[in-house]
Amino acid sequence: MIPSIISYDSAIDLVTWTGAIEALRAGHRMPKARVGDLFLGPSDATLLNRAAYIEGVGYGVKAVTVFDQNPAAGLETVQGAMLVFEPDHGCVSAVIDSRLVTELKTAGDSVLGAQLLARPDSRHLLIVGAGTVAANLIKAYVEGFPALEKISVWARRYEKAEALVEAMRALPLDVDIVAVPDLADAVAQADIVSTATMARDPILKGEWVTPGTHVDLIGAFKADMREADDALIASSSLFVDSRETTIRHIGELKIPIEAGVISAESVKGDLYDLVQGKPARQSADEITVYKNGGGAHLDTMIAIYISKVMKASI
């Protein structure tokens, strides 16, 4: 078998956010994936290998490096590739630019979580952060939540938020997009708060969050990283995309669990539970927190979707 080599540029105009979100939804109706992660290197220059096996689908391995200082050299923070192995003989069926897989997986993961947990009448989204993930979140949320009326963007450097807003206004997005200077005030006004930062210490405080808000935590991906403080984690209804890749591995939950603020049992469900109909939001006033931790099974679901789209385009 000759594998398909799929670059970012060859596929980006063929895939859709709706397609990615639905691929993740469908993937969580399949047999539960087996996953394994490997981290190597210092905290600011890490090699991350994530592997998954999904019965009937096959194997996926995403190998990437995460170098915090790359943007200063004009390079993307994350570099790597995704390998897909078909289930019958273990042949490599596709090699896909990791940037494409990660973009669709990360934002699609969060929007699926919000579709399952946020109030259906949510109209105002706050994006915390102004990097590549934030830009993709805006596009994915607009497609996944067509009733959104306003998107606010906050960043530590206000000019970065302004630059992102200006870039997004150039796209055909039917929503009001604004940069905001005050994070606490913006959080208090939002129906959905989505954080995509490289914070290692909490930047989001529970006292700012109003009843009924859905909080989507994305940025933290290692044991020493977190974006939400103990007050928010302890007072909300907690959900994750995957128990296996978040609870004992990412600081967002690992740190408060080790401090006795919450327990592993405080997590009420993951995407397998939610997609398959287990209870989610119980009331309009409930604060829901969703930790988007990623995982190779999610990458594999997205990679299979990309491969199908590319085959259909030939």
C-alpha cells in the first residue's frame, strides 16, 4: 500500500469544521480507544508522541515537538506529522501534516464539548488568547454555534487581541467580533469562555464566572500548566474530553487533585459518556467546565476524516 501524503495546503480548503466536529461525535460512538502518550525533553522544548488504537478503524500516531520559543524565530510552536495505520494489515495508509490534524482536532473537540454542555441559548463567546488556536476557535465556534451574536477576544497584550479581531473581520463571519481590555469584566458577560493560552498559573478566576456559563479550557497540556483557579474547578460541574489523557496528566486537574481541592471522581463525564447520552448540564444556572486535553484517539478520528475527504476529492 502506498500511503497518502497529505499536506496542510492540499486539504485545508476541502475539510470543514462541521465535518470535523461530526467525525469526533461519530468516533465516540465506536468502541473505546486505547491510548498511550510519551513526553521527552525539557518543559519548554518537548517531544510529544501520542498513539491510539480504535477497533475497526486502526492505529494512529502523532509525533510532534513543542518549542515555546519558536515564534521568536518565525516558526510554529508545534512541528510534526500524523501516521495512520489501517486495521487489517497494519500498513501506513496516510501521513498527514500534524498542523492540519491538530487544528481540526483542538477546535472541533472544544466545540463538540460546548454543543453538549453549554446552554442552547448561548449568544456571547469570550476567547482568552490571541494565537493560532484562538483564530481557529473563532471560526469553529461560528460554524458550530450559528446562534452566536458576539465574540470577545482578550489577550495579555491588547494589541494582539486587536490584530486577531482585525484578521477575523476580514473573513465572511456573521458575528460581531471585538477586542476587550478587561478580562474579569469580559468573563462576567460571556455565556461561553474558551481559554487558549500557554499559562502555567491560573489566569481565570472562579469569582468572575456567572451562573450558567460554560468554560472551555484548552491551553494547559502538561502537568505544570493550568488556566483555571481552584475556586472555579471546585465550584463547577467538571467534564473532560478523555479521562485517560487529562485527570492524572494535566495540571488543570492533577494539581487540584493532589492538593485535595477535588478528587478524580469529581469529573462527571467525558466525551464517550456525553455523546452516548449520559447526563450533562442539569440546569440553566449550572457552571460547566470542560477540559480539552486532546489525545491520539481524537487525532486518529480527525485523521480518518481528513483521509476520507481527500479520497473523495480525487
